[in-house]
Amino acid sequence: MSDLIYGLSLSIGAISLVITNSQASNASDIDRNILEFLFVFLILITSWIIYTSDMSVLPVETRLVTFLNVVLLILVAIIPYLFDQAVSRYNTLDIQSYASTLFTFDYAGSLFIMAGFAHLIAQEEKQLVDDDQVLRFRRIRKRLTILTILVLFSLAVPWDWLFLGVHVRLLIWCVPIISFWVNRMTTIPVRGAVTSKPPKNPF
């Protein structure tokens, strides 16, 4: 079910790309639509990588994990819609600003829930992972919490503020994605640190 939700969200983004590109009037419009799709794609695929790593460790039968899991999947499912409404040139500035605010809360909420998953995994008394991985998940929890605050901080920037033609708020939204992939590309995988547990969460 979880993979289905993520796949559905990616499919919605792809369908939106086809619809908006059919209305493109020039080459720059096509480039813009592709970049917007790639942004949503990277958010979803990054979230999915972190999510699947966490879920392979967490006992999903607990009420708290089940609740957070459902809420996270709801947030993931509406990400493409909210982002499309925020950047749609057919919406007024007020509607774009409102949609971008909802997207910010949605995005921050998904990061915060994944920080909660990392917190649950990092609890030593639960013994879900080995000691080395406990420290790793504590760092993940701290980083995701900071990124959640950063995404919420983007609300202090008006939606109509632009830098080189790009919304400043959108640039702030890119930070968690950049943080994840830079860390993934530069961190040396830990081998043999976990017994009967999945590989490290790369965030």
C-alpha cells in the first residue's frame, strides 16, 4: 500500500506534466514544466528512500507507528496537487500563495514525521538497531528536525519574492533534497554495523 501511494503521487506528477506541457506556448514553458516535475519527483523519491529504510526497522503493528504512517502517506499523496496549484500560472497570486503555504506545511509535516521515525528507531531501550546505528539515527533525527524548521521558516518569505526568476520560498524547499543527496554521495556506507537490520538510512 505504501509503495502504491508513492507510485500514485509520482504518476499524478507525470500526468500533470503532460497536461501542462500540452498548453506550453514556447520552449521556455516546456523547460519550466520539466523542472517543476523534477522538483516534485526528487521530493517524492527522497522521501520514499528514507521511508522504506525506516519501515524495514520499525514495528509497524504499533498504534503510534501506524498512525504516523497513515498521516505521512496522506501528506505524500497531496504533494503533487499542492505544488501544481502553487506554481500554476492560471491561478491568481493569492491562490498561489495559499497553495504554497499549504505545501510548506505538508512538506514540513512529512519531514517531521520521518524525524519521528528516526527518533523511535534511535531509542536504545527498544533495541531496534545496533549501537552504531543508534547514533546514526540520532543524527538523522537532528538533521530532519532542523530541515523541518528551515522549511517552515520559508513561510517568512512572501511567495512573490523572486531570485533570478525563481521563487525564494521554492529555493528554500530545495535544501532538504540537496542535503539528502550530498550526504548520500559523500557518506561511506557502514558495513556490519547492523545485525538482522537494514542498511543505514542515508539521510
